[in-house]
Amino acid sequence: MKRTRSIAIALALMLSSAQLCESQPAQETVTRIAQSLSPAQAATGGYWLIEARGEVLLHRAGDEQIKPVSGNTQIHPGDLLIVRKGATATVRCADGRTWKLPEGVSGALNGCPMPNNQDPRVPTLRSPVDENSPYIISPRQTALLDERPILRWNAVKGAKHYIVKVRNATGVIWEARVNSAKIAYSGSSLQPGGEYQIIVRADGNLAPMESAIFLVLEKHKAEAVRDKLQAVAQQGLSEPAQALAKIHIYSNDGLFADGIETLETLVFSGKSTPAVYQMLGALYDRVGLTQQAERYYSQAFNVGS
């Protein structure tokens, strides 16, 4: 599957109008969330579809319709472009670079350089993962609120158990043996501001050892995030609108794992929309899991078509 580049910076831009004030009426908040495309347009005026030959379609973020598109069209974070077989399309990025879209569904800015807006201690992994390895799903390249997180990784075919370790700068601080691809961390509480690594190995060396870096948010930042989340909960918003507001809060502090969990809860409950799938694609791409990202981008297209 063709590797996509991250557009997760689009998440913060696409949701920039979702920030809530405690005094703001709930209906006004919902309206601002629904109209979140406008700030994205203002903030990313340098992205253009400069060529479209053959059947090229555009699905605007927040728009229920998918329409044919021609060259010389401005594009925005969250937009999806669909290149039919035999067609070609080229996007010019804000820095002047161009990239030719592959056939199929792509996030509109996937091929453009991504500004790095996360904690510099957490690297962004862009190398493809080995789909037959116990690659880390969560926490992966993210900050966390929870000091006792759930650890998840890819299940390896034939593996009967896994060895899971968490380490900090001084060495391994917790280790467990488990027969499933998920376990709750049960060691000493992880320290606010601490940097950690999760390591997973399948039994019998069936696959390469996998690891990922994560952080625990500093105490003052975590308190600020919780205050904002509480304010959102008091707005009386619908579940989808509340999720959008939470994603904006999470993304500002690099809490990508919390964002993914929030959106996937909507998906599993049958309350997802094309925008939810688009944002999930952006978040998974942000943490380096491009296969999951592409799956959600495609689902966004299928739901909207």
C-alpha cells in the first residue's frame, strides 16, 4: 500500500473554531464547530490543486457531496481527493513543492511537508511498520494524561504470549508477560513530565521487537486540559459535537492517543461521520501508522459517497 505522509497538522487547523468558552451558549458552540472550515481556509491559503486531468473528485471537509474538480482549485486541511484510474492530479504545497497524487483516495495535503507541532522529545516515525510484528498501537508517539495507561499492540499470528516492558532513562521499571495484545500498565504511577518507552516482543522471536516513545503530560498542563474538558462536558453538546471539541483540546497538547480513543468510541457506537473518519486518519498518520490512516481515509470517502 502506498505510504502517505502526515496531514495531522490539519487537525488543529480544521478544528480551530471548536475552542470553547464557558460563557458561550451551546447552540453557538455547535454552529462554530460546524463552520470550522473557514479558519482552515484562512490559515492554509497556500495549498492548490494545480492540475487535474481525467476524473478527479473533491470531497470538502464538512461537505456531504463529492464533486468533480479541475485545476487551479484551492484545497484545505481535511479535504479528500479521489483520483480515478487513468487520471492525474498535482498539488502545490505552501512551500512551493509539488506532489502527484496516486490513484485512489488521498488526504489533500498528504504529500506536503508537515510542520512539527508536537513535543520535540517525541519523534515522528515515518518508516513503514512491519505488519507481521507486534508494533505499538498505543501509546505511540504521544503525550498522555493517564499515569496508568492501557498498552496495545498488533497481534502477531502464531504468538501465544508477549513480553511487555516499560522503561525510562534509568532502565526497565515494569515488565509483564501476557497472552493477548493488550494490558493495563500496573507498575508505579508514571511521573508527570516523564519520558518513557514501551517495548513488546512476541514469544519465540516470531517477529522483530517493537518499541515506541511516549510522554506523560506535565502536571500543570494536565490540569489545564482537564479543566477544558470539564467545561466542554457542561455545554450540553451532542456526543459528536462534544468529541470534536475534545479533539481540539487534545491535539493542542499532543494527546493523540486520547484523540484516537475518543473518535474510535464514536465509530464503534455507530455515530461516525466522514469528518470523524478523516480526523482518525490524520491522527493515525501523525503517530506513524499509515495503514490505519489510509483505511480511515477510505472509509471517509465511502461514507460520504
